[in-house]
Amino acid sequence: MNIRQLKAFTQVASSLSFVEAAAKLHLSQPALSLSIKNLEESLGGKLLTRTTRTLVLTQEGKAFLPVAKNLLNQIDAAEREMKKRFALDLGHTSIAAMPSFASSILPKIIKRFHTKYPNIKLSVDDVLSDTVIDLVNADLVELGISFEPKHNGDLVFHPLYNDQFIVVLPQFHPLAKCHSISWSELLKFELITLQSPSSVRGLIEDTLSQHNIALNPAFDAHQLATVIRMVSNDLGVAVVPALCKEQALEAGVICREINSPIIARRVGVISKPITSLSIAAKSMLETIKLYSLELRD
């Protein structure tokens, strides 16, 4: 049983005329008769009874007609849906992004994507960078935006840019007059960091360890937003990804460069191989890459 046979049967059953059905289907009468015959053989019995003057449905044909129409309607609906998906007029994709990216750059990217593809639905999870990788690995999201993982495994990392960390200081801090601050100067003050384990905390510890600098934070917190808020309340100083700069300035703190050593890490999109992504996810990935290129220019 195939689509051509179903169309042939429903057309003949509706008109009860091989001549009319053949004309509407643009088939010869022998070709139409062969389609009906092959359908009946595949189903195991007669759907139509033909005499010299009349053509009628058998009882089995009457029972099969609504089924055949329903199957054709479902096929038509499926075809329309898939065409819309491939044309990006319908679909869904999902993104996990670390909070510093989700609260700064991602909304602008989503706005651009939504303007171009208003019928594509998008789900966003703002989670810690380590969780981003877990969600992509578990197929819970198609795209993840995070720092470059140490071990990609089966994942693909699409680099966007380097995020150079910055110092955030309370208003009127003694170091506020400096354009760039060294770690030796910074560590004279109480330091606020992310809790372990986190990729940001791990990167800072690893980099300082390579320069024989010990990290002894006075406070730590689970979210960068909390770290920045603690700095704004004059509890100490902190070193955070530059992605947080806009959020930090909104909180009323001062941002400065950090050096000796500089801490930087690549930010990018993490995904399964491109061939496994939906059309919507591929288009979102291209939108993210293009926006990031514009930021660098």
C-alpha cells in the first residue's frame, strides 16, 4: 500500500467513476485500474465491485475509505510541517548558557534570531558553565554557551572570543585610581570568589598556582551575580569574567584590568556534531557566530 494507491482509491470511491478519477489524477484508465488492483491485492480483498453499468464500494471498501482519507490527511499534514521546519517557519531549539553570557549578550542574539525567525520557539537555561556541558552531553539542550571545556569528548567546541577577566572594586576603593591592577596588589585586600567546584574558580586557582601565588578568599558564593553584589556592599574585591562587566557597572562597582598574571579563557558554543543538530539549532549557531564576529570588529 502506498500513497499513489490511496489517492487512486479515494478518488475513485468519491466519484464512483474510473473516467472522472483518471482525469482528476492525470492518469490513464489502465494505470488507475492497476493501482486499485495492486491495492486490493496488498490488502487481501475487493474494495470495489464493478458491473457493466455501476461501480460501488464493497462493505470493506466503505470501511476502508475513511481510513484512507485520514492517512492521506496525516501525510499531507506531515509534509506541510516538515516543509515549514526546513524553511524555518516552524520548529524549536534549546540553549544552555552560563549566567554571565545569558544576562549580557544572549538577549541581543535572541532578539536578532526572533526577528528573522519569529515562529521558531526557543528554550533557555541559564546555568553554571559546568552544568552547560552536562546538559549538552545528556541531549537536554542542543547548544551550550560556556568556557572551553578541558575535555570535549564527543562534543564540538565552536570558539567565539577570548574573555579576559577583570577586577571589580567597591566605589572609592584605594585601587580605583589604577587602570590595571596586579594580583600582588589585589591580594592585599579581602577577596571574594566563586565557590569550588566551578570552572571560573578552577581557572583562577590554576593560573595563580602556575605563578606561585596562593589564593585565600575571604568569602565565596555560588553565583557571580552574588559575588558582584557583595563587592558593591564593600565586602571585598573580586576577579570575574569580562562578560560580567555590564552587570557589574549596573551594580555600581568599578571595573579595572587585572595583570601579572592575566587570566583569560575562550568562550564558545558547545554542541553535538553539526549533523545531529536541528535546522533551527544550526541557524541559531550561525546567528551566535555572526553576532560574536561583529562584537570583535
